Amino acid sequence: MTLARWDPRAATAALGALLAVTLVLSMGLGAVRIPPGPTLGILLEPLGVGSPWAFTDQQAAVLTALRLPRALLAALVGMGLAVSGALMQGMFRNPLAEPGLLGVSAGAALAAVSTIVFGGALPEALRPVMTTLGAFVGGLAACALVWRLARVEGRTSVPTMLLAGIAVNAIAMAGTGMITILANDAQLRSITWWTFGSLGGATWAGLALLAPGVLLGCGAGARAGRALNALALGEAEAGHLGVDTEGLKRRLVLVVAGVVGLCVAASGVIGFLGLVVPHLVRLTLGPDHRALVPASALLGATLLLAADLGARTLWMPAELPVGVLTTLLGGPFFLALLTRSRRSGAPA
């Protein structure tokens, strides 16, 4: 599929502006409507900056306690999943790779569902914390198993990693299904929201734990751009260019496992962003990972903010799981891109 290639700097600036607009809209729209002017006024007030826009105490309370942490959570999770997808596609040298191939999401889901169903003996106040912690540990454990299975004579085989990831994903999903059968009605509701993704549990304390890990991981991914460009030529060629391919793969797996584990622990399983976003950016900016990774971060944050806005407002007062919406919209759109690419004879 042939698209006009954008200048990377202009594209990054445009994506940054689009993210800012989407962030303001996400904070303003909902059951309590807050126009853009008062939204900016509420945000500027703690900084001691005056603004000409008046707002009510109710609007200020809704934005600071509910909308702002939820919007920041959506931006961070979207950013983390999109960057992880870009790194996975670069490591596998395949534009159809996505973060779930390492088993992080499936492992996190299995651990979280196990905690929900079998954690009845825990104090009620500790159950959400233990579910989040269990999801993070479960995701890392699944990724560690995939990494161990992919080690052959001291080297990491990327094709073996792919096959091991598929197997671990299948086993974890089967285990999740078996445990779900044992759940009662209340537990089933929690499992449904967790396995399909939700940003409704956003808190300032949770953001304080999530933000450093996601931002550091995205920064590490951006610094790997030049090495990923060399890896696209092949592992042997990258080695001749001075790239430590084994060290690079180890760092990428650690970054993806950590970032995706944090994101899934914070919001549940949100599908398709890690696959679609890097692919869209690659179509418009080209394969240079020095531009691809930061642009994917901005677009991923924007798209998840927009998806969460739709999940909150399309069926008010009911709310859709945001992961259902991202997959429902992203799947057909991605198929349309592949169909157009096939008809034009260009690589996707």
C-alpha cells in the first residue's frame, strides 16, 4: 500500500498536537460536560496561572479526581503498548508481530483470574492490589518461560521464541478458561472487565507506579532505534555493523515484558494497539525506527484516549470494555489496509 511519506519532524509535531487535542476532549466529555476553556482553567489553577474561563466546583472535582487520572492512564497504556509493538516488530523483522507473542498478556490474565477466583481468603481491601501484583508477576513469568525456551546453545532463536510464545499463550488461555468456569457471578463480572480491558480503575497512586516504568521503557526503546535499523538487515549483517544482537534482543525482551506487564496490570488486556499503531506509522513515515518508535508512542496514546472516550460515552450510562472497542474498530480497519495493500501489489 503506497502512502505519501511525511517528514518525521512534521509528523511528530502533528501527532503531538493531535494528542493534546484528544487529551482535552477526553477530559471534557462525559456525563458532566466540561468545555475546553474551563478544562484548561482547571488544569492551570494549581500552577498559579490565571485564566479567563470560569468553572464550577463540580467540574473541578470531576476533572481532577476522575477524568484527569483516567486520561493519563489511557495515554500511558496506549504509549506503552504501541512502543512495545514497534520493538517486537523490529526484533522479529515482521510487521505483523505484536507484544502478545511473548506471552505477557496471557500470563498476566491467567494470574489475575487465578487471584480473583482463589483469593477469597484475602482481606477485601487487599484483593485489587493482589490482582494487580499477580498480573504483573504472571506476565513476567510467562515471558521468562518463553525466553528460556528460545535459548539454544547460548543464543536466542527468534523463530523458536515465536513458536514458544504461541504455545505459552495457548496454555495460559486454556488455564484462564478452566479457572473462569469455577467463578461465581460477582467474580465473572470482574474477570470480564479485567480480561477485556478497562481504564475505570485509574488512581493517582497507580499512575505514580505506572508512569516511571512506561516512560523509561519507551525511552529505552527510542534509543534502540539505530540498532533496530541494523537488525532489519539480518542478525549476521547487524553483527558486522557492530551491533551486539544477543544483548539487543535481551534488552528488547526486558523492555517489552516490563512495559506490557505494567500496562496489563493497570488496565487489563487491551488488544490490537500494539499491532496496528506501529504498522500505521510505518506506512506513513517509513521503516526508520528512530522516527517510528516515538511516533508510535504519540499515536498509541491518542488512539487509546479516543477509544476510551467512545467506551465511556457511546452507551451512557453503561460503559463498554475499552479492549472490546479497540479490537472491534481496529480489526476491520487493519483488514482494510491489508486488502488495499494486496490490491496495489505493495508490501504492507
